[in-house]
Amino acid sequence: MSGEWLKTAVLLLRFLVDIAVGIFFLVLIGIAALLIGKFVKWLDSFDVVPAPVIKGLTFLEYGLFAVDVVCFAFLVVMAGYKLMVEIWREYK
């Protein structure tokens, strides 16, 4: 009985580590997007930078963050699925 509980605890710990690593990369890429946003505001303060460049960098900023959030959501779903499959195999 205690061996089954320990295996489930290890599976849950692996799941939590996967989520923690995902959060780390979410924050890391979010910071990169934030820095791009700050850079765009700094560039926008100059009158010589063309508007398409500003719009392109703004699109890059939002696109980077959106892709990051979608990838994190995919990671959470797949890690949860993997956890459920392993627990199902354990108690089958």
C-alpha cells in the first residue's frame, strides 16, 4: 500500500516540476516581450523611426507573448494528461 502511495507522490512531484519549469520559461519569455515593449516605446520617442517598424515590433511583442501563453497552456494540458495516464496505469 505505501509503495503505491510513494509512486503516486513521485508522479505528482514530476508533474509539479514540469509546471514549475514551464512557469520559469513563461516568465523568462514574458520578460523578453516586456523588454521589446520598452524598446518600442523608446524607439517611438524618436521621430525618425518609420511607423511600420514600430508596428512590426509591437506585433512581435504581442505575438511572442501570445505564443508563449499558448505553449504554456499546451504544456499544462499535456503534463496533466501524462500524469493521469501514469496514475491510471498504476492503479489499473
